[in-house]
Amino acid sequence: MGDSIIANIATDFPNMIVSELAITNRSPEADEGTKLGRHFKLLNESRLEEYSIVFIGRDGPTLSNIALTFLGKDLYWYDPSGTKKLEHYNVQNNKFLMKRMHLIERIRDAKTMGIVIGTLGASNYLGAVDRLKELAKQRKKKSYIIAVGKPNVPKLANFPEIDIFVLIACPENSLLDSKGFYRPIVTPYEVELACNSNREWSQGYVLEFQHLLLGGRHYQEVEDNLDGTTEDTADISLITGQARVMPGWDSSSHSIPTSGVVALKGDSTVSTNLATGSEFLTKRSWQGLEQNLGQNEAVLASKGQSGVPQNYDTDLDTMS
């Protein structure tokens, strides 16, 4: 069915190109015509950004990935098993995009970041880990590396001290729906938008994390704010409405000159990024086994239970 649909479209659009799976050992940034694991054979040295996009298939993660990658381009969607109509897909008014914008603001508010390694087969995934650690350090966020295989709700629920998780995975699985998870799950590109002041919002999402690393086509150097010489503008959280103290921001240099005007002073609530996992641990009701040195009487070791959990030796004595 797909071949017949493509043949019908080709009669009206002779410059149409059909994507193919990019089965190659080369890195994703090596070819300008490769996006989301698909290769486009461009015509006459043209650019992929010059084309309109037609997606044939059901509404799902693949369509969402394509819509965000080619954000701002004309995208048409045809579902052969559904409406069987060619529809214009407007991602600008899509709730999915609004959710991703909300997650970027959640990253800025986060104090601890969990770097979840979701792939061990993708090239240079360790470079992505180092990059995310660098971004977290620049914004004075505590970062933790987590390797749990395929992430799910029970696995990530074991890390309640993490404010937000960033998933390093292949492009097809990067936009993981975090509905049902205790904490949001974001992409490395969204962390770049939230933490890298040199990174500006572009016309499309970058789901291949290799493109964000040194040598990639979308690499942006991180501004060094650790020495305090570079000032950031005061930032207000769009979620909590509180002012955020960002690295390198000097409140004394932003003071208001004194005058004879009397004004009512409001609630100057400031949110700081100083909390870490150790502070979260101190607030727990149970912090693990305690030694209680000098409080308990020392006793000799005694023989415990033996056997298997289904049938301890002491259970046999009890039943007899």
C-alpha cells in the first residue's frame, strides 16, 4: 500500500524524495541528509530544510519526533488506516509541544539532575554524559549518573531525591512520555536550552545527542560562569513565580539607588540552587542502619537461620 501511495504522490511532485533507514556505521553528524535515523537522498545539492514533509503512518512517537525535528516546516500527515485524508499537522498549537516547553522551565528550577543512560550501543554516549555533567555544574546543579536499562516507573522511583531525569537514548526513544513517572524525563537538547545561555531556540528539536557535542553541527560552547566574572540577568521561575539566583549573578550590582520616595516592599522570595542529595537525606525519616555507638550493649554473635526462604530449618522444628 505504501508503494502505491508514493507512486500517486510522485506524479504531482516530481522532486519528491523518499527516506530510507540509515543503516551505517558512520556517526549521525557525518551526513547532512540524515535525520532521526533516516537518510534523504537530496537532489541537486539542495538542503533538507527546503522541503515540505509528508508522513505516512499512524499518530504516535515517530510523528511527534518528526514534527519537532522539522518545527516550522510544512508537515502533512496521511493515515492509511484511519481518516485516509492528507491533513496539515500543526505542531505549533500542539499540546505536546506545550508540555515540552513546560519541561524546559522545570529543568531551570531543578536542583538535582539524574543522567539516565538508556543506550550503550549509540556512539559517543559517554561524551553526552560528560556534556550534561558540565551543564549541571555550570548551573550549580547536583548530577547523578543512573544506569538502569530501560527506564520505567518502579526503577526511577528509587531515586526520590532527583528533581528531573535526562534520558540519553536513540532519537526514536528520546521523547519519552513521563506521564506516570514521579519526576519528569527530558532530552539532552532541552537541558541545553535550559542551562546553556549561548544556546538559542532554533526552528527544530535536536534529538541526536551527538549533534550537541564538540564537532557536531549544533554544538554550542558553554559560557564559563564558575569564576563569578560573568553576570547573568535575574531570572524568574514561570512555575513558582520566585526569583532564581543564577551562577555569577551579583545582587549588589543590581541594587536600586536610594531616594525619598516611599514604596511598599513586597515579598522578596528568592529560590536558590543550593540543595543537594545530602540535604534531602537529612530530611528523611529513615536514613539507613545506625551504629548507635555506646548506646547498645555488645553481645556475642549467635547462630541464625539456615536453609532457603521457603523452608528454614527452624520452621521444620516448629511444625514438628
